[in-house]
Amino acid sequence: MKNALSGSMLVAFSDAISELESWSTGRGVIVYGAGHTFCSGGDLNMAKQVLNPTDGERMSRFMQNILNRLYQLPLITVALIEGRALGGGAEIACACDFRSMSTSAAIGFVQTKLSVSPAWGAGARLVEILGRTKALQILASGIVLATKDALKIGLADVAVPDGNFAVKETLTFLGTFTAGTTKATQAAKKVVVNASPLDLEKAAKGENEIFKTVWGSPEHLQALDKAIKFTTTR
């Protein structure tokens, strides 16, 4: 799994968000993965070490806190998805304001194929982005969407070329929303966050309660032992 989230990576991610929260002169940020790969989800070795519901809930709350802070940053945030954004990687992407996808990229909430549910706030965010019906289709099916299909339903906002031009084109896209002064740009973001109908605390609590019923279940353990391949729509 490429760029799978280990425990140390989660801590480093939290530290990065802390730095962004104190970036008073910033207007925008692009979130992307090393090696032209966004994030393939949680590291399976780490997952196997926290397979009881109590530890699973702790991990869930930790990531919910990180992604809620990312979601509420006074900066315009764009997730640049190259390669695949699966499971937790897709959850990170949806905590950003916009999603830029390279031509051959893919995004999928594959949790149901692992016999678990989203636990980092994706349920509520997907409903906000896509509406109830499309969000349910995406989550229940575990489908992995190619860039063209993600654009079609509104999960992606822009397509960019594969390779070294992906960052440059995404910066151009981001620049559309950061041309104003720092104060004006941050104010616009704060207004939108303030107006959002999404109750982050309520959503997080609800997802945690649901997550505990499936994390570490016999079906989940069986799924972790399988070499599951996730096929992308084409």
C-alpha cells in the first residue's frame, strides 16, 4: 500500500495542521502525497495492533480531531489526488475545500469492503458535498471512482495532468480563490465554515458509535487477512 498512514504519520499530520493553524499570513494550501501518490488509507500493520473497539475508537477520535481542524482552517485547502485516495485517504481529501485529481487518479471509500464504516468524519462530509443519496451510493458500494466519474458527480472539482505538472496546475486552480488579500481570503473561508450546517461534534460522536460496532468484528478480521484488490471505474 502506497503512502499508508502509520502511527508516526498521523502524529506528523497533526503537527503539520498545528503549523497551518498558526500561519497568520497564509491564504491557501495544497495537500498531496509523496511520489505522486495521495494516500492508500490506514497502514494494515497498524490496524492489526488496534483491533479492539476501545483502541479503534481512540484512533478514530484522534483522526477526527485532525480532520476537523483541517476542515476549519482559515485557509483555502485543495487535496491534490495522484494515484489513489482510498479509505482514510479519501476521508482526508474530503476534509479539504476542493479536490484536484490527476488524469489517472482514483478515489474510493472502500471501508465497506473491509467490513467497517468510515470513522474520521467522511459520512457527514460526503452528505454535505454530494447529498444524501449519492453519499449513500458511494459509501455502501465501496466503489473506486476514476477522475472522470468523480468529476461527474461533484466529488472532484478539477482534473489536472499526470506527472510534474499536476502541482503547477493545482496551484493555478488554487490561485483562483486566493487572489485577494490575506485578511479577505481568510475571512471568506471563516464565513463559509461558520455558515456550514455540519455539526462536527455530533457527526463525530455518531460515527464513533457506529464504528465501534464493526471495528474488530469477525468479518473485519477476515477482511484484513485477505488480499483485497480495489478495481477502479473506467
